[in-house]
Amino acid sequence: MNNAKKHIKILFYRAQKHHHARQFAEAQKLYVEILTEVPEHSDALNLLGTALAQSGEPGEAIKYLQRAIDLRPDLAPFRVNLGVILQDLGEFDKAKECYEHSIKIDETFGDAHYNLAKLYKQMGDPEAALSTYEHLLALVPERQDALVNMGNIHFDNGSLEKAIVCFKKASVVNSGNNQLADQAIINLANTYRRQGEDVRAIETYEQVLSIQCYSGLRIKQAITLPVVYRDHLHIKNVRQRLGKGLTEILDTNSVVLDPALEIAATNFFLAYQGLSNRILQEKTAQVILKSCPALGFIAPHCDTVKSPDKKIKIGFLSAYFRRHSIGRLMQGLIHNISKDKFEVIVLTPRIHDDLIARSIQGDADKVVVFPDDTFEAQHIIAGEKLDILFYADLGMDIRTYFLAFARLAPVQCVSWGHPDTTGIPNMDYFISSNLIEVDGAEDHYSEKLSTLDVLPTYYYPIDVPSIFKTKNDFGCPSFMTLYLCPQSAIKHHPDLDFIFGRILRADKNAMIMVIEGVVRDWTLQVQRRWKKNIRDVQSRIRIIPRQTPENFIMLQNVADIILDTPHFSGGNTSLEAFTLAKPIVTLDGQFMRGRVTAGMYRAMGIHSCIAKSREEYIEIALKLGMDVEFRAEISRAIKDSNSVLFNNNIVVSEFEDFFKSVVDGL
């Protein structure tokens, strides 16, 4: 080898070393030096293009990669590298052409198939992505990254058993990439968590945590809860485990840099246990804030006093300002709040394009789309210099949950979108209603409880379909009395089994219909509980698939009686049922989340379907089911008074008075 070639070889080795160390500037200088001496050095052209792309210069990168391809059109890797850059730029068709051309050159080149599959996923074609990954695995069975990505697609599609198969395979592949192996195991645990298999999830997280301490994952493990509970003892044991796990973490020096990424969960399902959650919510927040003090950021303007001659600047924040229960609960208030007194800012992580989303966006003075990164979002929202920040819900979306730990406005409040206290120190007020709170309810909240005299929503009247279906259309014989429980499986507290059993044993002509859970496994767990507790009448409980919004209203219309779930009642579903003048049996719970339907009845001045005990609930349900005249009487009363639930201008005035009073009190 002559000296010139040896020199180029040394330069190329040094450049690659810098490149692997992600020292892109140093690598680029050496690649340029090589190309100055050997302009047709295709490998240097290829890697210089790659380094430029990695350092944020995709335009320049493409030029060098195209030159490399022109010199060596027979090399598949060059085209794949170009495809990756084009894909990052959103030029999907050109990227696809690069990957497909690479495969034509070398059918066995795994990276071409892998990147093509990723592209299909990004283009919104998960089936094509899965097919491409399967083809890749037929060529290279040990591609752990492909197995993990396939599992993620199955998870997103709701095919949890298929996801489990992929993650299990990926976790045993010895690719030498420990980080990818950990990710496979964590994703497997996340899938068990989604199924509601809390014990399996916790044990699977431990496989990783026993080797490597990830503080965020330890917190996620601690707040992993079942979705369906076997009985009251099961609930008690789960709560004890949660409290113990949080206490143990508090005693350690856990450090979390990015909670949305590392914890990536809330204890959402805690609200469905039917017990007071203040202490557990406060402890959860304490653990998170201690692990990540940066969450407690305080916006600079929070120390300044609002000028009295300016409008009150209020931000409404949610990830669900769209065709969703939160969007329906909030759109009327956002539309009707005085724009002479308030400057309205809508804050959301995504722009949606349905009727409700467009209505909410159109009624705002400004719409701010904040990024997924919690700390970037903190500064963007702080820059709005809000007087009040109103969280429409907290606990359902991880992005908004972790944002709530910061002080982004002098006054911060939350309402009943997710009807449980947050435990978060910087949340000042929980806005509820006298209609749905018990005496002494302030003890249930870490926030200061503020109650309106009306329900805390300006709800628009519900559109009723012009054509209705029959009982037979939903699988219930017309001669049977249909008791419909329209609430999700996550609300099926063990007490509901007792209620179902007593109703079905007393009313031999009864059928109870329930809706399948968002996750099929949840419904299977409820069915297993029925088999144990009410096996003798289980055959008259019919599970039907989840319905479109239009079909759901039609389903409620064919029901004779609606059965509300104890401890966590209906909200939007109850408003729909009352629109149809359908009688709902409800148990007036100890906590607000179990009293919403009862609050609607109180607003209408109807009290005969509000039960104070399980036994009274059953008596009311059977009277409605077996006494047609009583049922018709209740239906008429609802029809005559249900208008009070909709277009209620009083709620707007009450909200405005509250907002003004808390700002004036600063």
C-alpha cells in the first residue's frame, strides 16, 4: 500500500471513530479532507452525508449521498441512508422509492426492509408495516428491533395477545443490545398493565429493575393498578400495596429527568375503587415531585399583580378538546364566557378537526399548541402570562398531568373531567357543585373545594337520531324487560354483581345488557367474577360490542331502565339517557364521582330514583322494571324537566364570578 492510500485509510478510520462517538463536526472535517484528496471516495461521501443529517443539515446531506449513489448505484446501504433522511423530511414517496430500490439490489439487506416497515407505520399503514416486518424476520429472525416494533403496532391496534408474543420473543433474543432487551421486557409489562393484569406487569417490570435501577420505571411499577377488582378485600390489598410502594420510593434518592417518558403513566384507575383517594394522590404527587423537582417550575409572571383595568386572561387546557366527553363538557363554557371580561386561550397538545374541536378553537381568542416535552411546554404556557389556568381534566393524559405540577398561572384550578382530587400542590381549586357533593366533601380534596349551585357544565342539547332501532336489533327479544348498564367495564365495581344478581333473580323476564370494555380482557375479567358471584343468572347478562355514538344513543333508547354504576356514575351517558326521558337507577355515593347522575336528578327535582343503599337501588330498579305505570310516570317527569340540564346560562355566570373572585383575591 502506497503512502497516499495509507494516509486516506488512517483519515477514514479517525473520521469513523469520531462519527461513532457522535462528534459530528470532527468527523465531517476529516471526511471533507478525504474528499479533497479523493473526490470519488464513495464511502466518505456516504458517511459525510449521514453525519450532516445527524447534525441537522439534511439539505447538504442529500447532495453528498446522491453523489455516493451515482458512484456506486449497486450499494443498497447508500440508498437506505438517503431514504432515512427523506423520511425525516416528510418526503415519504421518495423515501419509499429508495427503500424499494435497495431491496431490488439486495433482497437480503435487512435495514432496507426495517426502514420500509417504519415508513409504512409513519404513513398510517400498520398492516403493510407488519407484513414488511414479518418478511424481514423470515430473513433475519434475530432482528430484535423489528420484533419490538411489531409488538408496538399490535399494542396500538389493541391486539394485546399478539403484542405479548412479539415482546416475549424480543426479550429472549440475544442481540447484544441490552437497552433493546430491557425495552422489550418493559413493553411486555406495559401490555400486561393495559390488560389489567397488574401482578404480571409488576413482576415483569421487576425483571428489569432487579438488574438496573430506573427511577421512573420504579414509580410506574408502584402505581400499576388492576382495572377490574375481584372483591372489597382485593381493593384493600391493592391500596395497601400502593401506599407501601410509594413510601419505599420516598425513602430513596430516586431521580427522574423526564417523567412523561420515564414514568409515562398516572394512577388513573385509582378513582374506580370507591374510596377516598386524597392521601394516596398526595403521596403519589410527593414521590413524583421529589424525584423530579424541575416539575415544580414557577412562571416568572406569577409574582406580578394583574392590572385591574385589563381582561382576566384565562387558559383552558386539555388533550381532549374534540369529540370526547371533555370536549362536550367544556365547549359551552368556552363559547359563552364573556369575551369582554375574559381573554380566552385554549391550550392543547394536538389540533383536531371535528365539529366540537373547531367550535372550541373558533371561540378562543388564541389557540396554543404545546409540545409533548413537559419542560418545553412549561415555558410556552408560562409565556402566555395567564391569570388563571383551568385544567378541564387531570389524570387521563400524561402530558397534562405532569404539566399540572408547575405553577404556570397565579390561580390554577381543575374540575370534574376526571372526577378525583389530584394531590398536586400547585393545584389551587377543585370546581364542583353543591348538587353532587356531600357535607364535609372538602376533606376529599387536596385542592380548595369551590362549589357552584348548578352542575359545572354548560351542556348543549343532544341531537337525537330521526330513525331508531328496536330491542331485537341489539339482540334482546322484544318481550323481555331490558335493563341497560351503559358504563365502561372499568366502572364495574364488585358491588354491581350483587345488584345484577338480585335484579335477575327477582325479575325472571329481565335481561341486563352491558357494553364490552375498551380492552376485551377487562370484560373477560368481569365475566370471570360473574361466574363466581352470580353464576345462576349470568346467562341473562348480554355483552354487546362497543357502539358508534349514534348507535349508542339508539341502544339507550331501546332500554326500559338504565342501571347506573355505583361509586362512579355516568356523566355524558346520563345526559343522553335523560334526553331520551329514560329512567336511571342511581346510588348516591359518598364521593362526587358516584353522585353525578343523582345531581342531575336533583337539578330536575326528581328524587324517587336516587337510592341510598344497594338494597334500595335494587328495589327501585325492580319497581321500574315490573311496574310499567311507575316507569312511565318517571319518564314523563324527566321529559318535563330535563331542559334544566342544558343551555344553562347560570353556570356561565357562576364560573365568571368564581374566576373574578379568585383573581381579585390575589
